[in-house]
Amino acid sequence: MRKPILLVGLTVLIAAGASLAAANLLMRGVAPASQNAAAAPPSLSDGVVLGDPTPRFVANTKKEAAEAIDATAWAPMNQALVQLARRYLGLPFKGFSLDGGPKEQLLLDLTQFDCFLFVEQLLALSNSRKVDTKTEGVERFGEHVRRLRYVDGKVDYCRRQHYFSRWAEAAERNGYLVNLTPFLPGASSRTVPLNFMSNHISSYKPMQLARNKQCITELEKDLVLNQAYIPLAALSGVLPSLRSGDIFALVTKVPGLDVTHVGFLEKRDGMLDAIHAADGAGVIRSGNFGTYAGKVQEVIGMAIYRPRPNQGEKAGSAKTGE
């Protein structure tokens, strides 16, 4: 996401793990307005997809991916995600990393993260396990990132999933996760237009290219989200239903946005912590998830997603709350 930076004090930033500046890193929205059906992105000039689907591994990411897949090979999905999240504690935050050049690339980077890429790449890693060779696992990692990041897996800025809620809808359709939010006690809903990018064009480097500006502006004319969320006041009644490995998203009242921060939950000694990539702090653990969530400015509630087990793994292999 790229919008004029909304400044938050550094103390709150580190304690809460997100500022409204993080909103700029959470919008990758090209998915359809309907929750129930996938709509095609706008037509592109000459029908050309301006992107390179060849995976580009940053620094030692290929080696690290192989080792991470091997280290979590036989853990249940929720435990594997927590093990992966712990593995990257202390690594630096890096924003705007997908916007480095005029041509979209399938970038894979396990050396630094924003909060969105932290969730996306760890979910891809956890779905790349149970393979015969490390090489096969790394290849699957790239393929899972491509499927998660882009509409129909086509590498192109205009097909990148810029908004987290739309990313999650596509991930649910493709079998990666389940949106638990509507089924949790106290759930509410709202209708919100997703038009932050088209209202802040100058903040997005790739949108200085005319064709990217055109396709995103056209897409967002009618892009509306029907969003389920748990209001902050109801969060305490939901916490006992959550478990390690669940994905949280902080629902915001910032106009044109759905959420401003995401990460993973870990249950320790009966308490829920958040592990996430925070602007100004890197990958950190924020203790007491309920308290942490209430400190983030402009947040009105939560959305919760539960990753599905790997193929062949029993859905009930990990008890709720673990």
C-alpha cells in the first residue's frame, strides 16, 4: 500500500506493531468485489501481461526456504506456521519491496518482510512441505507464492492482490485458509469501498506508469467489500476460540481500506501473542494479543483466518486452542 504517511509515535509503533503507515504495505487489491465469485481484472493494453513469472530469490532465500521447509516437514499446519514465524523473529522490516522496477517480478525474500509478505510467504512455505526433495519444496514455494499473490497466478501489477481481504478471499477459494470471522461470537459486518490506491496515485511508484494507473483506477470504480469483523469490544469473547497459527488482520476505519496490519497468533501458557513484521521494529512478538490490538490507532476490530491442513493431514490433528 502506498498512501501519504500517517505518523504514529515510535513508542506506540513498537508496542502495537503497526502504524497507519503500514496501511501502505497492506493494499494489493485486484480481486473482485463479490465475495462469492471471481471477476476478471480490467483488460490490459494489447492484452499483454507485464510481468516475469520466473522466481527471483533475494540473497540466500532459496537456501533458507529449503531449510525452513525441511525443519517443519512433519509438523501440523498450525504448529509449522508458528515455528516458521519464530524462525524469523528479529529480521528487519522492508516496505515497498515488490515495487522495485517497471516490470513486475515474482520476488521471493525471506531476509526481510513487511507484514503482508510475512504472512503470505510463510503460508506458502507451510504448503510446500511433505515433498521428496528440498528442490521440489523450493519450487512449490515459488508456485504457492505466485498463486497467492496474483489473480489466476498471472504475474502482473494489475493482477497483484493489493488488499489483504481480497487476497484472503482468493486464498480461501483456492483452499489455503478459512475465514472464521463470520462464525465467531459477536461478529459484525460492514460494507466498505476499496479505493485507497486510486485516491493516492502519487504514493505508488508503479502507478506512475499509465497502464498501471488506468487498470487500478478502473478496477476500483466499483470495488466494494462486504467485510465481517469482530469489534474490539467483543474480542475478549473470541480469544478462547483462537489457536496458534491463526492469522489476524486489524480492521481499520481509514477511508478506502479494509485492514492495516496482519500477522500470526501463538498461544503460550493460555495467552495469545502476535508474531508479525512491524514497521520500525522488524519481526517481533507482541504479548497479550487483546491488549496489543487495542493500542493500534484507527483499528475498529479483527478478522481471523485459519490455514487449512496440508493435503493428507487430518483437519483435527491439532486441537483448538493449541
